[in-house]
Amino acid sequence: MAFRRRNKSYPFFSQEFLIQNHADIVFSLVIFILIGLMFEATAKTAILFIQPQYNVTTLSPEGEVTLYHYGWKDSATILFYFFIAIILHAVVQEYLLDKVNRRLHLSKSKNTKFNESGQLGVFHLVSSVWSFYVLIAEGYLLHPSSLWENYPHVNLRFQVKFFYLTQLAYWLHALPELYFQKVRKEEIPRQLKYICLYLLHIAAAYLLNLTRVGVVLLFLQYVSELGFHIARLFYFTDETHQKAFNMWAVSFVFTRMVTLTLMFLAVGFGLARVENQGLDLEMGNFNSVLIRMTVLLLVCLTQSWLLWKFIRFQLKRWREFRHEQAIRKKAAAKQPLRPLKRDSLGNHENGVLKAENGASPRIKKLKSP
């Protein structure tokens, strides 16, 4: 299974060989783990990588329900879906983005941004739909108070735990992809910032048992980012498509406001009123004043930083637009007026109407200026 066209062969385990064949190497590791399921001696080890661990069966009015909590074995599951993310990244790049790039003939800088938006656009679309399904299935939208009631939310349903594991796996896979995709050095710091921010917030929500609030915030964030990457993809196909950026700007500010409001409501007020207060690592309770204030400070600083970058970017665009308008006005003012020429009869050339279908021409006299 080859993901890249190989125009040249490189020595084994050289840098270019690993970059060109990294998806095939990872695919071989995934096949090796799946083959382990076929043998009884290795099946228990292989299942650690594929299926979420730490399941507990409890009784409910609906019958027996299997719930999950987190532990160190989750790292094996994250590693497996880390490999899956690398493979899917290569599939999207080879069979979708590269084909579009050949038709658009973009420059190298635009090509890098197009690939970035293409990859993240697909991921944000899938994650938005998935997180919205979790919100509907778990009833978080119909019962907002469930975001903080009965804390700590130690036991998770399969779809919630699997959602968090795949989210961590995807953003972890984005780190080596900076090397595999040969991202330019000036682009690496910017991408590292948002990758690390996603990892920090998702891991904090998962480990502090704030998974319900985390799913809502991720849904809002992914929908907003989906709009941005769709707008940028349209812009690269045709630079006249800029109205989508205006729609994204509105959704961006709205997302920041809703995120801050929800965090203060759920963490600042909701968790402060629940019965389980204090720090208890065995019970998974992190509902102490210090942790709540740290979480709120982290989210507020992140949202403020994003708003500050957004405002700076919009002001820069506004200044550039005003500067371009001023240059155009100056150029129009300096352009001299061209006098109208007269023919032998003393009429303006614009006043002569050409005959149609061989008819004799009629001369329309205009007043001299």
C-alpha cells in the first residue's frame, strides 16, 4: 500500500526515506498489532491498543451499562490511534489535497497553508459532527446543569472516552507531521502553539474529570475553526471569495464570548455549589478552589490571547485596506483629463453614430464644451 509516488529511491532509514515512507511503516505496525488479535497468546496484549480499557459494568433502570474511567493503559490506546491518524493524514493528503493542488498551481507558501486547512478542515468537520452527536446522546444540551451536577464525572460512556482518546491521538500525531510534511521553519512556531494548546486543554478536561464541559467547548471551537478553514480554502481557489471570512469573524467572537460565559457558569459557580468539595485523588475529585481558579485562569488567558491576536489581525487588514484606498485616490487625482477630439465637421467623435446594415450614417451634433 503506497501513499506517495516514488520518483527516487533513498537509502534505508535515511531522513528522506523515513519522510517518504512514514505512512507505509506505520501501516505495517498497525497490521502487526491487528495480527496479534488472531492468536490467543498475544490477543490480550493487542486488545490494549485497540479497545478502551478500565470498563465497569453497573446497573441502571435501562439495564446493565458499561462505563469507563481513565488510567495509564490509555496511553497504549492513544498510541494505536496515533498510528491510525498518521495513516488517515497520508490518505487525505495523497488522494484529495495533492490532486486539488495540481489543478490550482499554488505557490509554495499558499500550498502549505492549503494543505494545513485541508487537513484541519476534514478533522474539524468530523469532530464537530461527532461532538454534536455526543452532546445530543448524553443530553448535555437539554440539561445544562448536568455539566457540573454529580461531579466528579469519573465514569464515562464508551463514546465519550473514545472521543477523548482519539482527540489526544490526533493532536499528538500533528507534532511529527510537522517533520514529515516538511513544514517551513517560519510556520512551525505558529502551528506548535495551537497544537500544544489543544493538547493542554483536552488533557486537562480528561484528567480533571471535566469531560462534559470539555465536549461542549470543543464543539464550539471546532465549528468556529471549521468556518475559518473553509473560508481559507475558498480563498485559495478564488481570491475574490472574502465574504466567508466576515462570517467567520462573527462566529469567532461569538465562540469566545460563549466559552468564557460557559466556563464561569460551570466551573466558577456550578462546581462551587456541589456537595463534593476538596481534593481527593482516589475518588477523582479535583473540586478545590485552587484547581478551579487555575482552570478558569488558563481558559481566560487562552481566550484573551486569541481575541488579542484576532483584533491585531483585523486592525492590520483595515490599515492595509485604507492604505490601498488612499493610493488609488491619489492615482486617480493625478491622472489628467483627456480632451475630446473633433472631426472635420466640428463634431465630437463620440457624437458620430455609425450606420447599421449599410444605412447612411447620421451625424449628431453635440454642444461644444
